[in-house]
Amino acid sequence: MLFQNKYERARKWQIQEKEKREAMSGHKDMKEEVEMADLLEKGDLYALISSAMFTIMPVAILVLLIIALAGMLFMRIF
């Protein structure tokens, strides 16, 4: 493999860092259960949904308009 030594060093470093983190936490099997409510503030969900709608809807409307115009062109209704 072309960068085999670099790959092996990077993999070894990753394993060492993982072992350091596990040693610092004290538990190997402990995984934090993070819930969505812990990560979001009160108005974040509304902001995420509204920004997605403002981003996706104009593109979707444009695509539907192009499809409709192409259909009208092929049907010669234009």
C-alpha cells in the first residue's frame, strides 16, 4: 500500500488516544446517553425547521415548475 507506514502510525496514535480517554474516564464500557432535549435550547427546533423550509421549499418549487413547463412543452399547451 502506498502510505502504509503513515497509516500504521496514524492508527497506532488513534489507539493510544482512545486508551488515554478511557483511562481518564475510568470506564471502558460507559457511553453517555445524550438526548435531543439536552442539546437543543427552547427555540432551536423551530429555527431548524423554519430554516430547512426556507432552504428546501424554493428549490422544490423551482424543480416542480421546470417539470410542469417541460410537460406543457411536450404536450404543446404552451
